[in-house]
Amino acid sequence: MFTIVFLCCILAITAGFIVYSKVSPENGNPDNDIIDDGDNDSDNDPDGTDQDDDLDQETPLEKAFKEKNRVNFLVLGLEGSRTDTIIFASFDRDTKKVDMISIPRDTYYLRQGQEYSAAEERKINAIYGDNGTKEVEKVVSNMLYGVPIHNYVKVKYEGVEKIVDSLGGVEVDVPMDMKYEDPYDDPPLVIDIPKGRQVLNGENAVKFLRFRSGYKGGDLDRVKTQQEFIKSAAKKALSFKIVSVIRTAFHYVDTDITLTNALFYGADAAQINISEDLNMMTMPGHEEKRTYKGVKLSYFIKDDTKLKKLIMELYDVEEENTDQ
């Protein structure tokens, strides 16, 4: 149950992709034009009349998706066939800010045709194993009111130890004594990290990120703690050896962005101020117990009103215009 995607997201995206705008507007995108400017629709509409009609029918939010200068990524941390962590990461090219929305792994999502599915299959973390990355992209886009997803990053969790060690460790404030044993894990898992501020090496960082029990607020509190870990790791990664860090991280991620381009983007990453340029959030909602086929599980239920408001704020859309 690793959630080291948070760390790798910073190393592979914030340390590399965040500078996308610094090279793309002037020099073009070395990979492809991932922002749809609408020009490609002309081949399917020679006289342009249907295209104009479609534009008139678009909501202000849909128009903003096309017009705003944002690049969006889906970041997945995998645990076997399930996604232990899902992050929607959006980079605003104009403001040079990164917004990250963590989507809890237990988020309730009933897929079409699965009205009689098992309780576990009603969680968003089950989609990847059944249908793969593209389906997760579609689900997340749909959940976030049609926001486009331009690229993905899937994290191979086994590399986190080497990544953290390449940084010389990461300083964190451990919120509690973390003690846990699982003799059935392979190899057997033993977590014993004392409370307090300390520098974690790679091995203990993995255990810190893996620890689940003991949080009063459940997985939501765990996410907050890990977000602080990310910021600490990112600050250190961006302060030195950035090219080496990105190169190490890329051995343990699967993405449709090439290593060459990530290194190219990373050349300017030292200019980023993590404290000011990175905004980390959790999808609004609440935890709730539900029972299906005699199985009672805890689900995260998204708050549609707050979530839509959040997406509109990212794209600078006025709330009163969304229903036009």
C-alpha cells in the first residue's frame, strides 16, 4: 500500500514538467501539441457552421478547458492491480503555479453496468486493474466535470528508496510513533519510527509513506502528512542535483513524457519556489460506511458542489455562469 507517487510526482513532474511553459510557448512542444486549440476540427466541418453552433452550446467551463493555458497530468501510484494513489496535477502556464488534487483511493464510483458488483469494485482504485490507464483517465476526467487530461505518470513504487537516498534523505515531522508489523508480507514488514522531526533515509521513508493505521482522520489525515513529506522532498530535490534526481526517478515511472524532454524541462526547475508555486488539495467530500452483498466498507463520497466550485476556480470561471 505504498503512496510514494506523491514523492515521484514532485520529482518527475514538479521538478521537470512544471517548466513546460518556459520552453513550449516560444520553442514549441518537443513531444506534441497537447493543448487542443480547436483548429483541428476544421477538417470535419468544411463550412464552419456546425463548429460555430457547437461553440455556442458549450458551457463557460467547457470553453475555459480549451482557452486556458493549463497542462494536466494524471498521476497513479500502483499497488498490484489497484491504484493506491490518484492525483490530478494541473500546471498553469501563465501563473507558473501547480495545483494538485488528491483523489482518495476509496472514492465511491459505480461504473456503468456494474450495479450488482462487489463492494470492493465500487471503489475508484479498482478501475485500473479491470480496464487500465485510459479508463482511469476517463473516469477522473468525468468526475472532474470533463477537465482534459493530457498526460499520465504511473509510479513503480519500488524505486522510492533509491530516490530518497539519492537526496541524502528527507526531513519530516513524524506526527506519532509509527509501529506496525505484518509477518505475512513478503518480506515481513516491520515499521518502527519514533514521533518527532527527523531525516528519513530511503528505507524508512517507504515505511513512513506506507503506514496507514493510527491517523484519527483516517486516510485524509494520512494524505495531509504525506503532502508535507512531498514539499520537504521537493525543496531538497530542487536545491541540488536536479538532473540526477529526475534521471533516477524516471527509472521507476511509466509515462508518455520522454526522459529526454523531462531532463530538458528540469533544467529550469531550480527557479521554482515550492512554498509559493505548489498548491496541494484533497478532493472535497466525506467518509461514509455502506453495505453491499453483506460486506460493509468505508467509502469516500465526493462533494459535487464543492468539487465543481474547485474546478471552476482553477479555470477562473464565474460560478453564476456555469448553468448557462
